Amino acid sequence: EVRAELGKLTPKLQVPVAGLSLLQKKIAVSKRNFAKGQASERQKLFDNLHQNEAEEVVAKMEAKVEVAEALQQELQTKLAKLKMEGPGAIEECQRPVSLQKELNELHKKIVAATDEAKAVVLQEPEKVKSCPPAVKQQLVKLTK
């Protein structure tokens, strides 16, 4: 008689056991998906951090390059004025010594500003190494 009752309850027990097994599988899948999501989120944060650091380096370098370009433009305008004095004025050194000194100083400032721009990259190599490839290309372009 007990075996008959047990036989009747066994099919009723299989439905909840199957449901429990299904829930356990869903929990395992959810844990894996959660772990993957956490890993990708950490990677995004890491990438954003390095992107921001790289953008800081690029901004500093762009500022230095702009200074060098402004000085170069000033030098070019002074040379253009000098060329307007006459075709042989540059070759014959028919300019005042003060103008020559001023042009030499401008040239030195341009070289110094360019060196400062390159030094920005050298001061923070860890930021440059970890920056995205697009930013590295931008840095290479600025150093030329």
C-alpha cells in the first residue's frame, strides 16, 4: 500500500525536481553573464581612464605646438618683410644687426618650444604607452 502511494507521488515529484534543475541552470548562466559583464565594464573604465590621460598629454602637447607655430609665423613675417627690402638684402647682409639677433632669438624660441612639446611625451611615457592607437598617431603627427 505504501509502495502504491509512493508510486503515485513519484511523478508529482519529478515536475518540481525538473523545475529546480532548470532554475539551477539559469542561475549558472546568469552568473557567467554577470561575470562577463563585470569584466567588460572594468575594461571600459580602464580604457576610458587611459583615453583621458592620453587626451591630457595631447592637449599639453598641442598647446606647446601652437606656441611654436605662432613663433614660426612671426619669424616668417619678419623674413617676408626683409625680403621686401630688396632681392639681395638677405644675401648681402644689408640688415641691421639687431634684426639679425631678433631673428636668431625667434629661431631659438621655436626650437625651444618644439623641444618642450616633445618633452611632454617623454615626461609621461606610461600614459603614452597605454593610450589608444588613434591618439598615438596624433602624437606622432604633432612631433613632426
